[in-house]
Amino acid sequence: GGGGGGDYYGMKVDLERTDVSTVLAVPVSGPGYGTSRFYVVRVRASASSMRERLLANTAVLGWLESGEEVLDVMASGAGQPQISDCGVL
């Protein structure tokens, strides 16, 4: 880690890249460890001082390449989210 990048436990993620705004991660210790829980972390929407800490104790599996607008709507609480289609991880 350090310097804005992060090796954490999974994929290496350069948190300064503008095309990486949201990542999919799983806990490797602490709350959720050993369960089927995963996190969708909106890194770019977070304060730069918090970005690396958000991914502490997680393994990054990948990042979102499209569909950011869906997460924005879900995060805003504007209506019920409805999943009508999905892709492959």
C-alpha cells in the first residue's frame, strides 16, 4: 500500500486512476470474513484521505467498468432498485 496505490490482498489498484471509481472486494479479516459477503466500494466518490483505508482488510476482486449510474441511483435512495439484467464477473 501507500502512496495512493494499494496491493492489499487482491488485485493491485492504483487509486489515482480516473477510470477506477468503484471496486468489488471481499473481507479477509474482521466483519464479514468467512462469509459470502462482498463490498462494492465507491472509491472515487470518497475523500482522497479515506480511499486506501476503505480497502483495508479486503481483497480486491475487480473494478466496475460500466453501470456507475445504477450505483449512483441506488446510493441516493431514489426509489426501489430493480435488477433486470446482469453481466459476468
